[in-house]
Amino acid sequence: MSKPISLRVVGFSRKGEQYFLCLDTDVAVRGDSVENAKRKMVDALRSYFETFTEEEMERGEYLRYSPLRYRVLWNAGMLLGFLRRLIQVFSAAYDPHSGQLKFA
């Protein structure tokens, strides 16, 4: 797979902890800060993608969508600017060749 994979990641805070959920893989992490949750998400997604062969990646077998309520939150956040104050919306790209995941 030669091009980076675009991923949708939603982040929210609850009781002083940060939660990140990748809507395209259903990988979720919890951290004590946004930066800590980002680091955990990078590690979790890198480990997740390493379980797939290149052929499986090409076929999109890594896709495992999160529950509908989170995908609705993402779409609502993208469409309605005021929701961005309530949730943090991030984009990320994973490069299968280098194993790098970068937040946009």
C-alpha cells in the first residue's frame, strides 16, 4: 500500500480524562491529557495495523467501524461548528510502509 490511510479520530473529555476513538478501526484509548491520549492512540493504531498483511491492508480488511453514535458525533462535529467546543475532532494518517501515524 503506497499511500497513507486517512482515519477519523474523535476525542472527548470525561471526568478529567481524555478519550480518543478511531471511527474507522474502533480502536480506543484513555489518557490523563490530550498529548498522552494522542501518544497512546499512535501506539495502539500502529500495533493494530501491524497485525495485517499488506494484502489485507490493500483489501481494506482493517476497517472495523465504531458504534453509530460516535460516527454521528463525528459527522455532526464536522457539519456544526459549535459542536467543536464540546468534542475534539482530529484527522490522522497511517503510513503502512514506515509504520508512522501522524495527526493532522
